[in-house]
Amino acid sequence: MAFRPIKIPTTDFLLAQGVGVDIPFSYDRGVFRSNYTSREAIKNNIINYFLTEPGERLDNPNFGGGLRSFIFEQISTGTLDGIEEDISIKMSTQFPQVRVNSIEVLGIEDYNTIRIIVKYSIPQQGVLEEEFEINFE
């Protein structure tokens, strides 16, 4: 019988040591708020990736999901399907340790809003389901 152990990063055991920075970046004391688990860090890294445009980061011009390029597109079935496909491809190439469970892209035409909900898991770390949401208004 096969046994697949969960790989917990060693940084998750150091409770006083931050792993990454929480999003949103603004914090009431003027400092960044840290997160202390790799689960939170991965979620914030994914959100940061998709909210960054390619070419926006100086030392890494290829970094970024480029979702803002869809902002001025017409809200149609083709556009929403294109966003879903784009997210799926970029998640598999940029975050190979993450398994996408579902991607939901909703266009609310009356409010000119696109809502993106991504549910994912991180099998190696035993994370069964996590989700994030991005709204373009």
C-alpha cells in the first residue's frame, strides 16, 4: 500500500518568523503585516501574481498574470471563457504545486464588473481547499 506523506515546509514550524507579506499591503501602523504559514504565503503570491502586469516589475519583466488587460474588454461569454482559460494555463505553469479545483468567472454587465473566484488545493501540504476572489469594477 502506497503512503504519501504530507510535506510541511520547515518555516511553518517557526511561529515567530514571517514567511511572506499579507495582501492588502496597507496596515494601520505603517508596516507590512506578515503571514506565518506557507499556505497563506502561496495564496498571497497567487493574488500578487495575477494583479501584476507583465513588465511592471523591474527586475523580472515576465512576472505577472496580466488580468488587468481584460478590464476594457466587452463582457461576453467569449471574454469570460478567455479569462478562465488564461488563469488555468498560468496557474499550471507558474504554480505547479497548486491544483486548481474550479475557476468561476462571472460577468455582471449592469455594474460593469467581472468577479473571479478560484478554488484550489495544495496536495503536497495537505491543503484540501482554499480560495481567493478578485473583482474588477
